[in-house]
Amino acid sequence: MTTSIAIRINRELYDHARTEARAEHRTIAGQIEFWASVGRAAIDNPDLPVSFITESLASLAEPREEATPFIPRSQNQPA
């Protein structure tokens, strides 16, 4: 079970998170948590592009039943 706590953040950051949260179908808290995850992963993996980290974390959050199975190109080519 995850517990939550209240924190103070800059109003401009809150407003930006609200806008992004709407576009990404997240809660405001979820958006800020996502940004924190991206930042932490970027610090831990400085050689990876932030866009790769962002897309990877977003894909991990998608429901598995909506995932598209990976099919290597070698299996798509006619025999």
C-alpha cells in the first residue's frame, strides 16, 4: 500500500503539471511522480537520451492487455 504526504511546490510547476496531466491522462500527482521518475532514471543513466527514458517509463505504465506483441522483422518476411 502506498501512502501519500502533502508537499509544497511552486504554483507555476503545479499549473504546468496540471496541463501535462490532462494531455497524458494522469492525475496532477501522477504527472509529478512521472517527472520525478524520469529525472531519477536520467541521473542513474546519464548515457541514455531523456526521450528514450520517458518513452520507456510510459510504456511500462501501459496495461499489458493493451500492449502490441513484439514480432522480429525476420519473422515478417515471406519465405
